Amino acid sequence: MKKFFILLVILFIIISAIGFFADFKKAVQSLEYFDKIYLIGAAIFGFGNDFIKFFRWHLYIKKLSIKVNFFTDLKIFLCGLAMSVTPVKFGYTIKNYIIENITKTPFKKTLSATFAEIYVDFLILSVISLIGMFYLQKFSILGAILIIAVSIIFYPKIFKQIFVKLRTILPYTIRKYYVVLKDMVSFFTIGLFSEVILITILAWTSEGVSLSLILKGFGFDVNIIKTTVIFGFATLVGSLSMLPGGLIVSDITLFGLLIYIGIPAYVSLPATILARICTLWLSVIVGNTALFVNRKAFFGVKK
């Protein structure tokens, strides 16, 4: 918790510094002229990213034959959103802990579902980033090679083969999860993998719509493909930084990319802040609310 607050302070300092160069006064004025009606849509589509991903999670749970009904599973998933501000979303394992609490299903049995969520997000974000290099005309051979390499490595069958060959030299803390990763790869039959990919693409597109609506509120019409690519790339960079929620790194990347496509710095700054509020921070608020409401049912904590 202490480190989290330190990160927030650093984020505040960086935003203040960016604000100085972006003309903070103009940035505040741009907020005054922001059409607030677009904020409602931005929040709906921003949270839509996580809500759509619930259906992916539910597919995994059904595949594992876990006896949890649809609405209970939805509540479990919403509780997991409280941990959105954790490195690479590893805090999502709270969902596995809740399932163990209420169904007595071993923690490790459902852990493969959480790993699969993170895995597919990395795969899709890598592809989105590669497409973005061409679409934004910022093609880099080195960058393309790196992203293609990540995409190939994360392809299910290749990923499994690489892990099998390397597991003997990997640290024990990673090696002990071999069975979990093996179960995760078993999810990716053609049918299920196709469904999961479609759901994930829709989820990240929803986040792109959110950013597009925010920019529309500032008077800038940016198409959804471009905003999806920008948000996706910023999220990927933030995740690779291993910082909680991609804090600082995702924010700076998003801010920089908005300037790159022609959005003035004094608009890019508030747009970045609003975009993160409507996505990351809204999910954290919903998740913590779900945890509070369900604390007795899931953790036996008295109200």
C-alpha cells in the first residue's frame, strides 16, 4: 500500500510537469468547454472493456466445470476488478481465492483461467500494436520484429513447447505452475480460442470507443480504429513496465500518442486523465464496491 501511494505521488508530479509544458491553464480551460454528455458514454464503454471480458472469464469457468451460477460468477469477476491496479493484473487471483472459499475448489485448479485472461490480453494487445505501427505510419522494423516475436511466443502451441523445453532451467517459483500453464493451454481448442479472441477484440474496441468519445467531447473527431490502437499500445507498454496498473508509463505513452496524432498538448493532458478515470479507475471503484457488498458472502466478514 505504501508503494502504491508513492506511485500516486510520482504520477501527480509527472502530470504536473507535463501540465506545465502543456500549458496547464489552457488544459483547465479545455475542461470547461468539454461536452459532459460524452463523459457518460465514455464511462459506459470504458467499463464495457471489463464487462465484456466477464464473458471470457465465464467461458473458462464453465470449461473447468466449476459449479458457480452466472450471477455469482459475475459478482466474483467484479470483485476481481478491485485488483486492477496490480502489476500485470496478477491481483486478479483474488477471484480464484473467492471460488475456493465458496466452492472448496482448489485454488490452483482455477488459476489457469486467470493466467489465460492475462495471456490472451497480451496476445491481442501485441497484435493491435503491430497493426498500429502500419496504421499510424510509425513503422519500425525493430519494433515490428519484437511485437511479432511476442505474438509468436504467445501462440498457444508454441508457448507450450517453449515452456516444456525451458521448465528445467526456470526458477522453482515459475516451474511449480507448469501444470497450471498446461491446463491454460488446454483451453485453446479452435472453438473456444476463437470465441475468446472475438470477446477480447470487442473488449479492447470498447475502450477505444471510450477514448474516441472523450476526444469528441473536446471537439476532435478521431476514428475508433485509431483510438483503439493508441489505447491498446499504451496499455501494453504499461503492462510490460510491471508497474501497478501501468501507472505513469501508460499515462505518458497515451499522452504522447495523442500529441503524435495531432491533438494539442493542452487537450491531450485532460483527455488522458479522463480516459484513465473512465477505464482503470472506474473499474477499481466498481471492484471495491463489489468487494464491500459481498464481503460476508465471499469472505465471511460481518457487515
